[in-house]
Amino acid sequence: MEREESRVADGGKSNFCRTPICVLAPEGVADTDILSTSSEERQKQWPDFFDIPEFSVDVAYRLRQADLLFLRDGTHLKVSKEIKHEILERLAESMYNYAAYPNNAQFESVAQALITKHPCLQERGSTSRCSGWKNSLKFKMANYRTKRRRSGCLDVAVNAGKRGGHLTEGEPANKNIKKAKKGELNYLPNFPEGFNQVALECARKDLVNEMQKRTPNGQLVKEKMDLTFSLRRKEVVESEPAISEMMERWPALFTEDQIFMEFSRIVGKNLKQEFYQAIDRHSPRLIEIFRAKTGNAGQMLTQLSQQTKTAEPTDIRTLVLRGLPIILGDKPTDFFKPTFDRDDNDPFCNVDIGILLVEPEGADPSSSLHLSPSSLKIIIEGEAVMDNIQDLPKAMCILFGLIYAMHLNYPRSMKYTFQFIQQVLLELGHSELKPKLQTLKNQLAM
């Protein structure tokens, strides 16, 4: 199974399989209410409009006076070395609160926000009026990451020695740099204050022991999973262990509740709620797009529509999720695999990632598109990591969360579908879309 950065070696197989039980979350706890107050974890996505921080009294006064002069007669401020240093330093600190490695569009948004709040800082001879500020921010951010790396921040320390300089765009030269690529807020957080790796490993062992009980203590499991979050991220990002090893070391992570909580720890969003809401919001228009398709894709979409039994939310969500890979040019037959109750998992030991559609014994595999299987299983690296899932929308939602939790690449056979879920439905990560995703997004807005 390909990870975010490389391919892991084949690990030993495990017979350990988790059913998506819902017994671990204590009552009254929201999915997003999980971040430890003693940690430095990020809790907000990059804002639509970047808020320029406050500067020192002296610099704020000079900028205020210069803004008045600019509004009166168009006089630009001659920025001194001290003023520029403070502006860039404060902006780098604020940007790091959202992302250690901002992308080009994010640098642009900060530079635009700066000259909007302080028009005296606009640049002559620049089309955007802020290209110089944008470039300065990129180099300042690189220097700021160096400072954070020296202070021991894991999300930048992990890349120590990996770069051979910086490109003109301020991006790391090495393509294997480990950084958030799918909108992760807490890609590689530091250990909680007062805890080292030994202490967190002890907490992990306590968690394993708790999960071996017939009825684990939900509150204790949640607290231990919150506490050991940084240790898990260090493992999956730096070591990229096999799925079988992760199932043995972190059994709680392979339960439905903790998958959703882990996604919230990483991204700061309620995956289950936002996933279903986004599909429901776009399903009427998507079904219209399905009906307008012609050719082979149109025929397959027509068959999906004809075999959709009801207009209930689950059936409509299933139709949408089975139709998306068809219109996006993915290969869903390599991802959705029909099987029978009596079958073992041996035929799927070479499946990197996929969903098994379990049909009751005696069903005719050729007479159906398997829109209503009796249950579903999630396969990762040939392991059935979750089973007895009731419906396909839930299976897709859980798998999406697992991909984030385990730091996996999207399956090649469904990469456009998962990118669409990430970037369009959940609005995570880069705003720039690949052409076919942008085309579909434009069609949704019609």
C-alpha cells in the first residue's frame, strides 16, 4: 500500500479484524471536541480571509499615519528595514498557526490581505501590488521554519537535511518533503507538554489492555487516544508501518467512533456530518449530470439509476458515490469487489485498498451492480480492517477517515473520486483543482 511518501514493505498478515462498533465515544462529546488544551495542536483551517495580526505600538502608529497619507495623496510608505522585519516576522508566526508549509495561493492571500489593511504598503510596478511582499514572505517563512526546527517542532524537524536549498517560489527543493498535502491541520504535532515518548508508549499499552476488555471504558479510551495522538502521527508519518502492525498497536483506531475522532484531531472537522451533508446538498445536481451523460458512461449510469430501489437518503448517496467514479474516469471495478458470505479473504490478499460488497450466499453475481449488499468490508494491504458495515456511504466515509488516520495515498483506481470528496465536497487542501474536477465543480454550480 502506498503511503504519502513511499511504498512500505510487506508486513506479516494478521487475522485481527474490527467491526465498526459505536461503543467508545462517551455521551455528550462532539467529534470536534477532542483537542488537548495542553498541546500546541492547530484547531482551525486556513481562513477564507487572512486576518493581519497586530504589530508593535510603534510600527502600528507608523502604518496608521502612512495609510492616512496614502489615502490623502497616494504617497507610498518607504518601508524601513526594521518595519519590514517586524511585519514579516509577525505574518510568519500567524501563518504557522495554520500551516507549516503554506502553498502559493495562501502566500498570495496573505500578501493581498496586508496591502488591503495597509494600502500604504502597495508596490509600484507590480500588477498585483504585492508580489514583492509575497516573495519576501516565502523566504521569511523558510527562515521561520528553520527557527522552529531548531526549537524541536516535529512538523518541520522531520524534514531536517532533506532540502538542498529553495526554489524561487520558496518551496523545498526535495520532492519527498513530509508536509500536509490534504488539508491536515495537525500533520505532525509535538508531544503534549510534560510527556515524552516513553510516557506515551506506556499510555498506548494501557489503551491496548483496555481494548481487550469485553466492554471498554469509552471515556478512558477517548482520553488515552487524545493523549497519544502525537505518538501515532509520529509513527505513521515517519515510520509508515504496515496496517497489520498498526492494528496490533492501536486497536481502538480501527473502530468507527475513533476513526471519526482521529479525523477531527488531524483536520478539525466532523467528517461524518460534513461528508453526508455535502453529498445530500449536491446529489440533485449530480443525478441530473448522470442522466445527461451518453456513451458507455451514460449506459452504466442508467443501470445504476434503474437499480436504485428507493429515494431514501442512503440509496441516493449510494447512487452518487457509485456514479462519481464513472463520470470522473476512475476504475470502480478495481475498487468495489463483490464477494459472498462464505468466501474467505484470500482472493483479496493482493488488494492494496478497496471495499468488499458482501452478497448473501446464492445471489447471482451477474444480475446486479451490488448496490444493496448484505454488508461491506474495508480492505487495506490485503487486511480486512473493518467489517459488518451496513451501507456503502458509511463504508466510503470510514475509509476516507482511515486514509487520513493512516497517512495513505488515495487508491489509484479511485484517485479522482477521493480528490473530489476532499477538495470539492469537504473543501480540504489546495484550492487548485485538476481539470476534470474543476469541470465537474463548474457543472455543479450551473
